[in-house]
Amino acid sequence: MIKLRLKRLGKKREVCYRIVAMNGASRRDGRALEELGFYNPRTDETRLNVPAIVKRLQQGAQPTDTVRHILEKANVFEQVKPTASVENA
């Protein structure tokens, strides 16, 4: 299963993160399939590659709780179209 998660970067006590798509069984700082954005919790700076994130979400990637919160603040989920929204009449 593909997960959207944070990959830790930076020095001790000066941490920043990359938002990456990874295999669910990979280590936290292991090899990423694709880098999708950047998050700095100290300055609350966020840079996202929204089209790539939307593409991964439509393919079935599952974000972690922290990444889900970051994406909700950036209104990314509004751009994801439901693949099968069939209404029973």
C-alpha cells in the first residue's frame, strides 16, 4: 500500500519534513517513490505539489494523520474527484 507520509530532514532541534509517497512497509527515512511537498513546523511553511498529490490520492494512496491535517489546511481534498459515486435511486 502506498502512503503519503513525512520524511524527516535537518539538524537536531531544527527539523523540517518532506511530504513523500512511500511503500507502507518502508522505513521513515527510506527511499521515497516521489517527493510531493515540504513542511517546516517551526515557521509553519508548506509547499505542496498539488497535482501530484491529487494524482496519488486518486490512485489510492493513504495519507498519515499528520499529512492529512496538512492537506486539509491546504484544501487539497476538495480537488480530489470521487472515482465511483453512484447513487441508488
